[in-house]
Amino acid sequence: MIASAKGPDFSGYPPQARQLAAEHLTLLQSLPISFAALLAQEISSYDWKFPVEQADLQAQLKWLQPPRQERLQQILDSFARLMLSPELQRYPWLSQPKPFVEKLTAYLWTSGSIDAFRTAATKYGQFVEDLRTVSVSPSEKRLCIVVVGRDAQSEKVKLFSKLRPYGTYFTNIDPTNGLEHCFAVAHSRAMANRVPYGHWYVDGGAAEREDPAEGVMTTLSYASLTPLREALLDKMHTARVSGASGPEELRSILALLEPSHLAQSARGQNTLLQHFQMSLLTEGSGTQLFSTTFVQWSAREILRRAQPQTLLLRYQPRQVERPMDDLVRAGGAMQNLDPAGSLIDADMGAYYTWLNLTRLPGAESSRFVAWFENQRAAMVIAPGMARNTVSAQQCTLDQVFRWILS
């Protein structure tokens, strides 16, 4: 079914998105509604996308212009064969793409069309990925540093076991000033190549340094988002106890939230970061409750969306697991911390981060270091670094960074 928008209605879009949508109105009207609404949703958030994402969307809009590649036209034909209800056909999807997509998802499930939609969406995603792989490459080898295990002991954990086949496991790292070495290398890279949103520091507690690279490194910390997290938890608790909202309704409530809906949204930050923080806390499962989950999900989204050159992650102890009602209603109550459980979370989080790093363009030249904070264990994966090897060589993190970045 092909889109049929009567006229431009982009008043709810932010400025850059409004202009982009107006420039591509004819294209949007020519596409199947189920696809055009998804594209309009992406366009509507253009102002809140990272530079890499904006360039990617611009490229897609170019590819979608006729005449199209045969493979792409076949994919769009698959979307066109999806039948929509009269209610959806009348819905102002162009002016309100996000609510429309929520309704579309529910309809596809109830009508039994979700599998056909997923197949078409997967094919389109692969089409975009194939073109992106050919045309995009990082301007500098990426470095990801993961610091785990603060206040924990590793006697009962075989640390970095899933990562060991891919690099060298060091057992005799001098921990003196280890965190300083991590910040120093991140700072040096950020200062040498000032790319917007190209260098990140994420902390699972209070940030060790709020601005480790003088305005050129983007910093996120779990502690700084406490007001926003508690406001979201309050909304979640209210929805749960009302009896009117189940899991799906709660997901929809969170998906439609904007920073402006909460007075606790971060002050003094640009709109892009406010929306990114909101997405981390509304789209990630458990990011509102557990700092380790927040760091892991943040790393995933930063790598996927911003594709940075430098990413420094620091896990800190999360609160102990308790019944959901207690967690959601905890508010500012005193929390008991679980360093041992947090180390297990962080160990797995480091592995997931490395997997996400390998999915980016130029992954073969990426460098990855995971270090047990204030301890002698570190995992290093980089070109030229021996695989599936244990090294007892005495060295510092500073030496490790010089080896892999030289």
C-alpha cells in the first residue's frame, strides 16, 4: 500500500528535520505507508542524531530516489503488499510517525503480518548494511577501554574467559596509576582529533572526571542521571499500580516520552544528548535500576549510533537485586551494593562491548583493553597481539597502550 499524504505537516518536527522532510515530501508520498512511516520517524529525529547517523540517513534518502536498484525495489514491493486497516490508512502518519509506528506494530501482530514485515525490514537492513560497508571506513583506529571490578575480588571468577581466545591475558600489570593511564590515553586521542561525539567516557557511578578532555570528550555518568532515572521510575511505578497498564502499555508509554515531558531532564546540555540519555533509560531493559546494565547498554548504543574513535567505560558496583516493587519504589533510599555480582556483570559487559566493536567498519584495526581496576589482570585484543595467550610479563597500562597504538 502506497503512502498518500495530502500535504506537508511537519509542525511537530524540530527545525532540521522539518526542512529535510519538506525536501523529501514527494519521495515519502511515493513509498509504501508501512515503510514511509518508519522513514518519517527517522527523519523526525534528525536533529537528535549523531553526525554518523545523519550522514547515514542522508545516504538512504539518496538511494531511495528513483530510479532504484532492482534489489531495493523488490524490498519496497514487499512492504507495499502489506495490507493496513482503514484506521491506519486514515492516520496522520506523516505528522505523527512515532505514534503511528506504535499502532502499526500492534496491528501487524494482531493481523498475523508481523513475520512478513520483519522479513522485509531485515532485507532492507541488509541492503543498507551492504552499501554502508562499501562506503564507510573509520578515519582512525578505534580504541575501547573497559575498566571493571571496583571493590571486588576475582577469586571465584575466571576473568575475561570469553575474551581470552581473541587476545593476550596479562596477569602482572602494575596497577599503580592505572586509571590515570586510561584517562591520559583517552584525553590524548580526543585532543589530537577533535571529532564531534568521537570520544566518550561512561561511568557506572559518579564520574571520576566530569570533563576529562576539555570539552572534546562526551561524558555520561549514572550518578548524574539520578534525577531523570527517579522520575522515570516514578512513572513506571504509577503505571504498574494503576492496573490499567501491562508490559506492552508501559513500553509504549516509555517509547513516547520526550525530555521535555520530565522536569528532571539534564539542564545545560544540548538537545541531542538529552534525547540520547532519555533513550538509554527508556529503551534499555534495567538501565534505570542497575548501573552495570546502564554502562553495558550505553556502550552498545554509543558504538552503534556514534561509532566513536575512543570509548572509555568504567563499571562500578551496582545495587543488590531485590523484588521489582522494591527496586521501582526505592527512590533515594540507601542502597546496598554488590561488588561481586557487579564484577560478573562487568565481565560479560566487556565481552558484549567487544562484540559490538567488531561489528563496526574498520573492526580489524580496532584496539580493545579490559582492565580489572586496581588489580594486575588485563585483557588486550589488537592487531599483532598474540591470541589465546597468557602473559606474566610485568608492565604498566601505559606500556600496553604504547604497544598497541604505536
